[in-house]
Amino acid sequence: MGGDIHAVVKVAGNALGAVIIQEGQTFPANAIDGKDLPAIRPDQPITLDITSVGATYPGERLVVTIRM
């Protein structure tokens, strides 16, 4: 039907990890656990690059929350 959403989380342009939200999922099963990642400085931008979306309702009602 709709399809999965694939994304890459980046800090200052460097990829930290990939996230896949499967169709119908409300939270990604492969959320990125930041405990082993370096600290993010206040001047470093955090981006979420959406690399693939479903076909029927691509990314409809997508909400992204970053907890620090």
C-alpha cells in the first residue's frame, strides 16, 4: 500500500545512522541510540534526510522528534 520511509540522521553533514519506519509503524524499530555517539555541539546542525517514501501517501502526517 503506502510503503516504508527511509531516512538518514546527520550532524554537521556527517551521517550518524539510518532509520527505517515501516508502513503502519508509529515509532522506528531501529531508533538511533545516542549513548555511544559523540556529543553534539550547539553550533552543529542536525538534519534528517528523507531518502525514500511510500507511493500512496508519501510521508503523510510525518512527525519527527529529536530528544537530546
